[in-house]
Amino acid sequence: MLSETISRLINGLHQNVNEYDLGDPYFQEDAYRIYPFARENFYPINGNGSSRKIAFVDGGNQELIGAPNFSVQLNRIYFNVFSETQRINQNELPQAIDFFSVTLLNLNDNNTQYKTLLFATKNDFSDYLPFESHLSFDSTDRLIRGTTRTDIKEVASVARRFAEWNYSHFIIDRILDKDDVLVSDGTLQTSFPNEVHYLDVLHERARNKGVTFSGLAKTSNMITTTGLSLLGSLHKLVEDWGINFEEWYYSPLAEGLSKDHSVIMTIVKLHKKADHIFRYEISNRQMKDLDDLNLNEVITCLAKNSVDIGFPGYPYGLIDADNNARVRANEIETYRVMLLSEMSKLGLWKKFAHHMRSTDAHHILNLLVGGYGR
Amino acid sequence: MFKFAHITDCHLGAWRNPKLKEINLKAFQKAISICVEEKVDFIAITGDFFDVNVPELDHVKRAVDIMIQARRHGIEIYMIYGSHDFTASTVSIIDILHSAGLFIKPIEFELIKDKIKLKFIQDKKTAFKITGLSGRKTGLDSEYYNLLDIEALESEEDFKIFLFHAPISELTPVDLAHGESIPLSLLPKGFIYYGGGHLHRRIEHKHDDGKSMIVYPGPLFGSTFTDLEDTAQGERRGFYIISYDNDNETIRANFIETKIVDIVFNTINVNQNTVKQIEDKISSMVEQMEDLTNKIVLIKVKGTLASGKRSDINFSRFEEALSAKRALVSFINRNNLVSPETTQVKVFGTSIEEIEKKVIKERIASIKIDPAMTDEKVKNFIKSKLISEHGEFTANKLLLALKKEKIENETLDDFEKRLMHEAKSVMGLSDINKEIK
Amino acid sequence: MNADCCGEIIAGGVEKLIIRQKSDGAIELGDLLVEERNEGKLFLQVFDLSYGSQISQSSLENISGMRLEGSGVGLDFVEPHLRNYVLALARSILYLTGSPHNPKILPNFMGSVRHIKKEDLNFLIKPNNPLYFGKVRTGSKTLNADVYLEGPDVLSHHILIPATTGRGKSNLIKVMLWDVLDKDFCGILVLDAHDEYFGTAAALGLRNHPQAANYLKYYSPRASAIRGAVGLVINLRSITPDHLKGIVDFTETQWDAMYLAYQAYRENWISEIIRDTPINSDVEGGEPEIRIARGTLNVLRRKFNRLLGVYFDHTDNQLKCRTRAFSDTVGESTVTQIIDTLEEGKKVVIDTSMLEDQTELLIGSVVAHEILDRHKSAKEEGILETKPVISIVIEEAPRVLGDEVLRSSGSNIYSDIAREGRKFKIGLIAITQLTSVIPKTILANMNTKIILGNELATERSSIIQSTSQDLSTDDRNIASLDKGEAIISSNFTKFAVPMKIPLFEDIVKDMKTSPNKKIAVVT
């Protein structure tokens, strides 16, 4: 019975997902210039990227304690620097910075406002944190994705995002040189109010120094005009058009025209053995300065870092950054206990406990079934 | 057919008691007389001919007279030394007899590349080749046997006799087990006869699958009370006449007894007896003893006194009683009678020197410097002279020094001064005076 | 980071510390590591190694598949040392702050550790009466630090050497004996079942020791062919029925018969049985009664023939012995001489390679009884302290110390010595392949165990349960011991010391020969 059901399911999927027309890249908003799929946009990755340094930046965060009206998070920003596959050690900047953030919700005249306070875990880290004033905004701001009132846990990630951009400034200033590359994990698209200012300054700073500011996204929800997965369609085009480059990049895919996302998007296959292709976007200000040769070199140096057998075609620097930027569940409990005991010491436990209990039932269930943390 | 006599361990001059001394000499006389009667081709004496290296001269003279009897009958005497009759540091009487040509010493050798190559002496009558090794002080025998040029000995042709004065481990009786011995494997192979000395026990052993013999004749009479006790309990004393039939290549050993007197021996166990009880027991035993004329009577008293001391017992009256029963000589051995306070040190040894060394070692081991002593000079002196191996050395040297006999014509005063001087010199007492000052 | 550092402690507890090895740290199983602290040093020992990786197991399997099947050409791990590494499990074994003592603290979290150096072991002081075992080993490496223990203590408290075949136990015994040969604080008797200790013209042995002439006696049935060897011949009068207890199985009737014979003929009891002399009652003036059945005597005669090789030759009316190890005419002093030699602090090797098992054990039993009697008397007289410790080396120890043997045949002299020998300065050096068959009560008395390699899990477990230190985590260590490697666990060591036993032949060759002595031969 079940096998019949499965069979019917797959058939239904097959009938509704047809590839006879791949379409063109689709971006819902008018903020993008779209370039139709074209064979000549495929380029082999064969530049000389040996002399460039690449810095990879990533961040992580986890909630320590929370309620519908506040969220206390532990945040971490981490970076590394590679030349091809060789890590370059440096003493100029802390390799990772940790800080706490407290995001608070206030409701005034039906208007939800968020405010975030920052607390560096070490005094030295304070200099690298964004301004708290930049982390306050209204929940109805159209830049925030989601529903009218955003889940505070999602909003709380604002601190981490801003900190990533802020720290990137320092990386460009103190670590990288002309022709070097900065790769951020994810896209260069903003999600929060005021974030665009950080990005803007970052784009400019990078351009002035001659550093290529870019982002590589692991995941993609992009689709084509015929409703197919954009990356899937590109895969098919490679086959259909007989593109026999082992490593290649497709450029341009689209151009972001708004300040929120001022990039040129490309798609990259960074190793012949790669099963995945990724969206790689470069600040469009710099893209204009990059001729084909230099673009190829930038992507080549990324490719040369993407030879880890564990994930061929994905930059090792981002694997490392992801690993070290994560805030793991077993770290959270220590800090959680410290927070709760301080609350208790100050006689504030009862005050906050009521609010916290409204969301921590899931946590209790986790404990019951052997789960740990969130 | 060739014949030779094998005599050993005569210990002439042993015994303080003149009667026993005389009996010992008589036994030697008897042995030589039999050798002359039997017309042996030669006599081999394997050590401890005299009891000490410088025995009383009248005894020496009589021994020489007896030996000359054999020589006059054309019987050659081959003699090796033992552990008693000779000492390396001074001239011994036995050396003088050898120099006088009274006997032949078949122990010539050469040292070739650290090996001892023994030379053979060929007996003129029998053409037997004779060689051997004299006895040594305790512990040195094995060393010399290990150094022998065995190949040279074993490759020598014709009939060979090896004379030696050492116990062989495998053949030593259990009551003589303590002390150094040499293993059979150290004897050179291929000799028809191995004449041994040192063990005061008669042992015959067929060697090399019966092709040769190893023989210890034992003493002719004995030189210790233990010897006499063994004799009383059945051990026969005498010597061997060895016959060799060269046609059949067979060797036969014939034991010839040299009994001079009978010996009576009794043991009394007096454990936990009082002095009176012991005296009564001995008295009763003596009374019951009959037919003691011209016999040697030995009584051994052993046990622990319930009370009192050994010296509380009047042993001399029992000896008188035995004398009255016409015993030739009587002795009451009370060495194994101890009083309750006596602490004994048990050591084993085959010679007096060995026992003395061991007793000294045991005693010295218990001497320690009093922790309360503060004078460093005295402490150092004690450490260097009186304790551990230094103490043993000093004690042994002192004993040797004080054992010295008064020289003939030396006055008592001079003898005393000489002894004191030697003792002080051993103790280094002149040094301590200087150091303390 | 200290240049010497080979790893960091990253997790664990008292029983198990987890150390991440530096990529070139080269930590081995059994390695001794040191954590330097302000107050002193903490010594750790590695008992297990495993892989650690930042990459999940399934990814690793996938990666390996790619490499094996050739689809990973040109790909490799970036920063391999960072992401794939070795984790060492270790435990603290010693804390050195001036003097060594058992550790009761954890090492510093994330503390760095380094490999042990010779200087770290300067606290191992050579005792006054040293018994040498080998050199300290860390992993497979040997440090130039000798392992000595206080001889009289170790020997009188017994030594057990559990090892399977080919692990180097003979070499160990030879190395120990070589070093202690000329030291008179102990006499050692070796029942050499394979004639491997004395040596031959072709094989180095104890005979090659410069002091062998003074300190070594060798008894062999083949002594006539070996210059200096003493013939192994025991006079039958040296044997009493008690010597046979626990060594040979007899029925109750047979025991009764032997004791009756002993009563009647004292030390000639065996000779008379073999000569088929009727064992009569001791009735003065009356008619003698035959008290032992003929059948019993016949059985005893056959058993003695088998055990001793002794029989009566009717052609020449002589009592003979097939092995020449027993006699009724010679060898009276053999046992006494052996013991005298041992009591002088010398060493005796008895070649029992040509003898049956039981015969070997019997000879050992006769000697051991005598030693025990002497030492008991010495203790009564208050002079036991002046005597050296005497130790008996016995191979295949379960023959006399095994549970089954003790239950079926009762105790024997060896088990008696194992239980109470210490009080009389007599010890055993027992070699066994099977520790599990030796009763715990006996194992508990064997206070020094020199553990050589053992591939049998049950045996390792048995050994571990009986050691003086906690070796519960050392199962893998023991299983991985190579030939010549050992762990010495003793009441007299501060920790279970991993050891490398040098090759006996190397020691012999290294020994400087003493200058040629001048000989003074006096005639």
C-alpha cells in the first residue's frame, strides 16, 4: 500500500516539475537587473590567483535565555586568512571575538520597537563591536523580513550580523592588502535597518584599498522564470550546452541595483569534483574595476582554497570559519547558569522567570527526551 | 702387575695428648711396614703428612726414620702437600725433607700463557706417569684447577696417575659437605688412578665407566676427635694398595687397615638436666663401662643445662675413673653442652681457620658505632679498623699475630713484648695516638 | 607553546585524561608524559590512542571511499593536522613534588604535556642492594634510566613473571642474574628446565660473567662434558617422604607405606624399597611381621623407577639410575653444598633439561625443604638477619602453584614458600604462562610482577587484578608489549614502571672484561 503511495507521489512530482523550458533567472523585485542565460557567460576558472590572500568571515549566535520580550544571546565573529590552502597566522586582530547581546522589545502605541544592548566578554573586544544605537529599530520596518511582528530570536541575530560587517572593516584595514579578497559567508544583502550603512562603508573601504569584497552563499532559493531551481537549471544548461570546463564560473547572473544589495551575482563551480555550485557575489562597485582577467584571478584563488576532500568545491576557509564561529549547545549552558544565578543573587529571578516560562516548555521537553540546549 | 700404596692425611704431630700422638705415628709405621712387606713399587702420599708446617722436631725425626725404611727397600715416595703441612709464606719442614731427597714432589709445572702446564714424573719401576696438585687454603683449589692446561694433561700417553688434595663435590660425604670442593669435571680425564686426600673418610669411586678409580683412603688414625668418633662408629682407618694388571688393563684397590687401638664412644643427652643430674648420668655410664684396657674412651655430653654453668661439673673425676679402668686415653667432650645464657653462633667449616673467619664475621657484623659518639677522630678510627670488613681483617690479623708460638730460647719477657708489638701494629694503635693528639 | 610540547589535555577526569596530540607529538601507547607545574611534575601514562576528527564519521568514510576508488585525485584535506588528529587517553601515575607520591589532583585543563626525559627520573635512586631489571621505557623508546629495586625486599616478597611464549622471559632472567651474580645479598637457585642460563661454547650465558668462577655453580647430569660443572647427582638418602608431598601423587596406602619404610630404614628407605626388602615391624625379640603389602611395594618401586629412574640391577646387585641424577653411593653432599653456596650469596643453576617435570620439581623440593629448615632454625637462633635472601626460580609455576594441583595434591614446598617464605627470607621467582590458574591467595603474596606481553585477554585480566598498582586501564598496553618490553608492578615501586629489558647478549658484550690477573702459583 505504502509503496504504491510513494510511487504515485513521485510521479506527481515528476509531472509537475518539467524542464522543457528552463527560463531565465527570476528575481521578484525590481531591484535587480537580470541577465538571461547565455552560453558565453560560462568561463573556465584558469586564472593566476596565487599571490592573493583571502580572508573568510563568519559569525554565529545562540540564545541563552529568552522570552517573547527579550532575548539574551551569545555571539561570535571569527575570521581566518589563507593563501591558497596555507593558513596565514597574524597577530593584528583577535581571530575571534565573543560578546553577549540583549535584544529587548518595547511596545509603544502599538508600535513594536527593538533595542539591543551589547556586552563584550573581554574588554579588548569592545572596540570591535558595532554601535548599540545602530541596533534599534521598529518592527514594521519593511527591511525586516517576516510578519508584522518579528520573532525576537530572529531580530536578536541583528547584533551578530552588524558585528560581522563591523569586524570586516578592521580585517580590511589591518590584515588585507591590495588585490586581496574578503569573503563573507552568505550574501551581501541587508536584512535590517541601518545595516545598509555598514555595508556601504564596507564596500567603499574595500574599493579604496583594492580589496575585493564578496560573499558566498551555501544555500539558494533562487528560481527561474519557469519556476525551476535556478542552480538546477544552470546544471542542466551545462549538460545541454556541452560546457566541458571542469571548474567554471557563470557571470553575470544578475545585478543588485538597490543599496540593500549592490552586487553582481555569479555562480561558481569551484572544483571539478564539486557536486554543488554556489552563488558568489561581489560588490558591484568593485566588479566594475575588475576586468575579466582579474575576476578570473579572484575566483581562481577562491577555487584554489576549495580543494578540501571533505567538501570539494567549497572554500576550506569557510568550512573553518563556520566551525569556529559556531556557538555550540554545550557552551550555552554554562553561560545560562551564570545568568540565572546572577538573577537569583540580585533577587530578580522571580521577575524574569514568569516571562521565560512562556517559551521554555520546549526546552523542558528536550530535557525529557534527552535533548540538550536549543 | 704393578703395585703402589696410597696413603694420605697422616697428620703426624697432631694431638696434644702424647699417647694419641704416639698412636698416630705407630699407624704410619705400620703402614710403611706393610708396604715393605708387600713390596710395593712406590708409595704415594697425598697431603697433610704433618699436622702443621713446623711440627716438633723429634716427631719429624721419627717420621723421617720410617720413611727411610721404605727408601732403603727401594720404594720411592711421591708426596704432594696438603693444607696443613705447608704454608707459602715461610719454609715448612716438609720442604726440608723434600730438599733432602726423601721424597719426590710430582707437582712440577710451567706457566704458559696463563695456563698451568703440569709436568709428569715417570716412575722408573712402573713407568707410570705421575702428576698432581697440592692442596690449597680454603677457596683457592678451584682457581688452580680451572687454570690447568687440560689438553696437555689429557693428551699425555701411557698410564697416568693424578694425585690431589681436595674434596670432590660429588663424592664428599654429607657430614663433610660444608666447605669448598671441586667438581669431578675439573679433574683431567684419561688417568687410570686419581689419588685423593683431605677427606678423612674412605671413599672408592669407579670413574669413567669403570675404566679408572678415584680413591680417598682417609687417615691412618685420625687427627681430630671427630675422626676418632667416626672410627668408633665403624669407619675403618688405613691405606690402599693399588694393583694394576697391565695385561688385562684392570685396576684393583685393596684397603689395608692400620688399626692400632680400639675406640669406645658413647653419647649422653643431658638436655635440661641440672649439674647434679648430669654428673649422675656420666657417673652411671662410666660405671657400666667394661673392658676398657688400652682403649681410647670418648664420651660426648650434649644438651642445654637447666641451670648453672659447664664449669660447675667436675669432669676430671670421670676421666680419672676411666683411667682407673685402664683406659689408654679418655676424653669427655663437653663442647655441645651449653648453659642457658650462652648465645651460640653456628658456622660451618672444614678447617679451624675457616671456622674462625666465619665466627669473626658473624660477630663483627653486630658491632655498630654508638650514635651518641661525637668524636670524629675516634669514629673514623673505628670505621677504618673495627667494623665491617675492616674489622674482620683486623680481627683475623690479630688472631694470627697472637697465635704465634714462643721461639726456642726466647725469654718470656721478649715473647710478650714481641706479641704486644705485633698486636699494636695490627691495630694501628701508634697511629691513633698520633691522631688523637 | 613550549617547544617540547607534544600535546594538550583537553578533557577527561581522574581515570581517563584526554590529550590531543600535537601533529608531530608522536605519542605512543605506554608513553610516559610529564606536565610541568609550579609545584612539581605530574607524570602521566598513555593507555589508549584513538583518532579524533572535526569531520563526521560518515564524511570520513565518504572521503576515504573517494580516495580508494580514485575519484579524489587532486583533492586532499586542507590543514589535515588541525582537523584530524590523535587523541591519547592517559592517567596520572605519579606526582613529584620533592618526593614522589600518588597523584590526587587533575592536571591543568588545557595544560601542555611533553615526553618524559631521563632527568625527570632522577628521583629513582639506586638502592643499597640493587636488583636490576632493565631500563625505563616510554612507548617503544628506551630511556637511559635503569630500573633497580631493593633486592632483599623484592626477592623475599616473591616475583611473578607472567608471559606467553617468546616474550623474552628467559632473557629477563638472564639479565637479572647477570647483574646480581656477584652481589652477595642474595643466593639464587635456578631450576633450568631448558638449560638456557648457564651458556655453552656457542651461546652466551652466565658462565661468561667475569665473576662466574667465584659466584656461580652449575649442576648438570652432563657435567663431565663441561669443565667446572658439578655433577647433578642426589643421593637417595637426601630424600624423605615429605619431599614428595604435592609433587607426586600417591594413594593413602602408598603414603602409609613410605612413612613405614622411613620409620624402619630412615634415610635408606628408598634404597630398601627398590631392593625389594620387606618392610618389617620393629618388634624386638619377636618374629618380624611384614607390614606393607607386596603389591604396594611393587607399585612404589615402579613409581620410583619412573620418577627417579632408579632400579635394581640383579646382574651385579647394584642400584642404578637411568638419568644418573640419583645414586645410593655418591651425591651425599649435593644438597648441602647447594645450600651452602646459596647462603654465601652465590648463584646455583641446575640443569634439569634432561629430567622429567616431576623429577625437576622433586630436586627443587628437596633443596627448598632444606633451605626452609635452615632458615627457620636461623630465625629461632636470632641469626636470620645475617643470612642472604634466597630465591628460587621456577618455570611453569602452575605445576606447583596451580589451583588444581593444590586442590588435588595438597600444598607443597613451593606453595608453602609462596605463603610464608617471606618470614624466613626465602622467595620465589615464578614464571607462568597462565596466571589465572594460580589462586588469588598466592598471587596476593607475590608482590612484584614483571608483566611481559600476553595476548590472552583472560590472562591479562587475571594479571591486572592482582597487581600492586591499578592497571585496570592497561589491558591494551599489556597486549601491545613487544618482545623485551615489560611493565613492573611492585609494592616497592612508586608506580608501574614500563621497562625495556636489554638483550642479554648485548650486556655481555658491553661488559668490560677485567684485566688479566697475574697468577701466583705456589707449589
